[in-house]
Amino acid sequence: MSVGILGTGSYLPAEVVTNNDLVRLVPDADPEWVSRKTMIQARRFAAPHEAASDLAAEAAREALDNAGLEAVDIDYLIVSTSTGDSPQPPTSTLVQDLIGANRAACFDINVVCAGFVFGVALANSLVSMNPTAKVLVIASDIYSRILDFGDRRTAVLFGDGAGAAVVGKVADGYGFLDAELVSRGEASQLIHVPGGGSRLPASADTVANGDHYFKMNGRGVREFVNSGVPPALEALLKRAGVAVEDVTHFVPHQANGVMLAELVEQAGLTEATTHLTLDRYGNVGSASVPVTLDEANRKGALKEGDIVLMAGFGGGMSVGASLVRWGGVRH
């Protein structure tokens, strides 16, 4: 039995924050410097009334419509987020209520920016066990709520958004070919939010110290991507029996445009079409892969039989890569 993607969807908040706009929040952020160092021109910020579940619900509705399904058709609902509405309950249960997916078993995963790829790998397993199952995988992040706008090198990168995909049985010869999931806990301090958990519970002191803000060692992350992602992609392609030159589309995590250009060269993916949305949306965490996948799908760029390589990488540190033979998805 073949398992694949039946439909895609995405949602980006209405507020556009350009590099020029960002100067009001990050005084040290020169717009030209941001563009040159990251290739990001703008990002979206969620409205005050919007939480991760709200963005996720909008993306879910789009994916369901694209797949020609209703919310009640969904058996499992997975939400990937590192910026959930609250520590409890799971954000996925809030999304279930918002969209009316009352038959679905719901759970969250937190693999930061690799989360969507880990989520579709889980969905593949669930459908493999139950061939009639439909799984809704959503990634939703609101990084604007946890950014330290005094940290120029981090604050300029991120935006808010959500993306989704419906996973289920597809025609033979299409769908997921294989996945590579990697975790490197020894590098976990490269990306982290120190405060708010059981190690360092939220308090007046943690807020005063800025421990509730997102923190990233940019140089360390770049070294991790350069040294860790190409071998993971190579291992996946080798195991799947797919030559790198046969990859038609590369849909990477939208971390930094300059870094992605280096990654494409290192991984030998120069013949594939690399899909980018970071120029308009920035880094939207775990949502960046499905947002970019949805845009490519809706433009009609993904043709039946094309080989699509999705890759997410981020906190943990983690790498998730999935290889799909595209087919059966409506534009």
C-alpha cells in the first residue's frame, strides 16, 4: 500500500512587517544588512487575538478543502509547534474543536523546525497500520511572541504562520518513499527557550532575565546545518535508491537564504528546483516546510511523478527529511 499527501494548506497572518518596518522594533537592524545576510525582505506577525491554534485551524481548513475532505473524515490530528497556546492542553485538541474534527485522536509534537517532517513520518506509520485512516498534520508557530527584539541576529529572522497536509492512501507508485529522522541532543543548547518549564519555572526573575525569550547560537546552528544535513539527505537518497540528480523539487526549512544556497551546493541539489518563501515570510519555524510546499502545490509546480525532497532542521538539534513521489494532489 502507498501512503502520500492528499492535500495541502497554509495560513499567513495579515500583518506584513518589512525590513524597514522592523527597524521600529529592532533599532540595530539595518534593512540592507538583513536582506544581504538572510535574503529575507518581510515576514508576517500574528494579530493580538491570534494564537497558534487559530493559525493552525485556518491552514487545516485549506488543506481539507484541497483534499476534498471534511474535518469529520480525519482520524488523527497532529500539531507540530514549539509555541503552543499554553503548556496544557495540547494545542491539537484546541484545533480539533475549532474545525470540528470530533472523530480525531489528537496529539502535539515539538521537534521545533523539523517538526512537520517528523509529523508526516508519523502519519505515514499511522496510515500503514490502518489503510482507511486520514491524518491531518499541521505545523503552526508564532515566534513573534518569544523574540528578544534586542537581539538583532535572531529577531530579524522569524515570522508567524501555519501549514498543513492531509496524509492518506494514494495510488500505487506514488507517495512517501522513505524518511530520515535524526536527533543530536548533545547540541540541544544551540536553540532553546530557558524559562517556563520544569527546569526553570516562570517567575518574576525569569521574566526580568529574559529567560522566556528564544535564544539561538547562530554560528553553531550554521555549523550544524553544514555538517549534519547533507549526510542525512545523502543517507535518505541512498536508502530509497534515488539519485540526487533525479530529485525534481527541494522544499527546505526556510531558515536563511544564504545558508540554504550553501546547503543546495553541498548536498548536490543544484539540478532540483529549490522552493523559497523566506523572502516574504521569513522563518516560520516548523510551518516553513508545509507553507512552502503548499505554495508550490497551488502554483501547479509539482507535477505527477515528480520526486519531492522535504527537509527540516532545527532545535533539538534535529533533522527530518522525507522523499515523496508526487501524485493525486489537487492544485
